[in-house]
Amino acid sequence: METHAQRIRTAPFAGYSLAFSPFFEGRLAVASAQHYGLVGNGRAFLLGPQQPGQLGVQKFWDTQDGLYDLAWSELHENQFATGSGDGSVKLWDTEINEFPIRAWHEHSREVFSVDWNNIKKDTFATSSWDGSIKLWSPEAPQSLLTIPAHTHCVYAAIFSPHNPTVLASCSGDGTLKIWDTRTPIAPSQNGPAPPALTVPTSTTEVLSLDWNKYQPFTIATGSVDRTIQVWDVRKASSAPSPDAGLALGAPRIQTCLGHEFAVRRVAWSPHSPSVLASASYDMTARVWDTAAPPGQPSLRHIHDLHTEFVVGCSWSLFEEGVLATCSWDHEVHLCRPLG
């Protein structure tokens, strides 16, 4: 049980996602929504240093609908993009008050994930409950590419940190898919476009994924079934079903058990190839060591100070071991779960 964390209030807005800046130490953006995202406005918060060792709200921007995710630009130090419940995508500049500097509205349903390409830095991706993934450039008036990806909500679409044209997505259809954005995508009259690879990962909805920052073929997923799965996608062709388990040649290389409800977010550490954070509807964030020796527990830490669903977690890029979490309890927490 944890006894201490720095807390920043976001009331009356419930946090949905947060991300540390890739340019400034101690700068954090938070996507949030009124009334738990079911109805009402959204707000993007900018958190930053207010006194030594303490972060606080420096600025915020309001939107007409809830904000579900955001990503910092890899190209411009003061810009970040948000995804909204009304299907819109907006680009913000922290030096400009009140209004976004760009806005697009092509998705027909909620935009649930935003991810910036950290290699091809002029490109970012969004995914939506409309089943599609879209690629964007901050300077383009419309999307660069639309992928009809899944038959259900696409909860996340994340670029590989090792290959600028490879993208992974997860969905309510229980699958993890890998896409090569160089492959032409013909309009399909009969459902989703064919991906480079499909991994059946769960009999329930898959809510989150993240690429390992050190191991190019390793992906973690979090699902409604309360599990965190670690996959080696090089072996995926040998797995006919989610029940392939840990058998020789199967793509699933590890399962982390412990959450009591759905796993809403997973995030690999930028400083360690084996440290993984997760956020869950069981009101906890947890940290795992996927390289724990046989017979030793992989669970390293439970952050249990939130009093509502924990839906976002993000590691600091500058301060090793610093984890931020956000929750429907209207709080952002910062802690050092590994000491």
C-alpha cells in the first residue's frame, strides 16, 4: 500500500489521459471530461513546476465535448494534439490562449487515442469508435490516410518507436493488429482493410497497447478480462486463437495477473525494457517487472491512492522512475513506485 504521492486537482473534470512533454522536464498535459465523459465539456490542462519539487496547473483550454486522449508533438515543443468525444481532432499551442491552432473533424464517433510518431515527427495518428485509424500532418488540411481497421471501437493506435511506418491497433473485437502504412489500402465494401498481421488476443475487448521501447517486436496489451498480456509479434503467425497461451512458438510470452477489473492503460518504461505500468478500473495503478526470475512475482508496486477508476498513466522521460496517473476522482498523482 502506498502512503504518499503528489496530487493535483482537476475538478470538476475527470482525467482520461496524460502525457509528459518530450521537451521539458516536469511539463505534463492532461485530457479530461466533465461528468466522466458521458456528457458535458472537455478540458486540456497544462501542468508544470510552480515551486521546487511541486507541479500545478499552469493553464487550461476548454472544449465543447470531452477529451479522451492527447499526445505531445515531436516536432514543436509547445504543441499537442487532442481527441474528442465529438469526433474532432485539435492541435494546441501552449503559448496561445483559449483556441486551438488547427482543428479537423473527419471521425464520425469518439476519438479515443492520439499518438505522435517519434521517428517521422511530422505525423500523428488517431483512432476512433467509428472503427478507423487516421494519419495526420499538422500542416495538412485533411487526413493523410484512413485505415478501416476494425469492426468495433478502435481503442488505441500506436506507432512503433522502432519503425516509422509500422502501427499497432487494438479493439473491442478482441484483436491486436499490425499495419504497414506504406501498403496501399483499397476501399473495402465488406469490412476492415487487411492488416499486415492479426493477433487474436482476448475473448473480451482490448482497451490498450504499448510498444516496448527497447525490444522492437514486443507489445503489451490490457483487456476487459483484467489481464495484461505481453506479445512477441514475430511469432504471431503460429497462434490460431487467444488460447495459444505460453506454448512453444506462441506469440504470448507473458501474462500479468492481479488487477480486479478491466485494464484501461498500459505503458512501458522509457528507461527499462522490463518495467511496465498499468491503470485499471479497480482504482489502482500497478508496476510490473516482466523480467522477474522464475518463481518470483512480476508485480512490483500497487498505487492505490485514487478513489475512482484509474484510466491514464505516463512515465516521465526526464526523471527515471516518476509515474503520473489520472483518474475519475478528479486528481492527477505523481509518484516514484520503485523508490
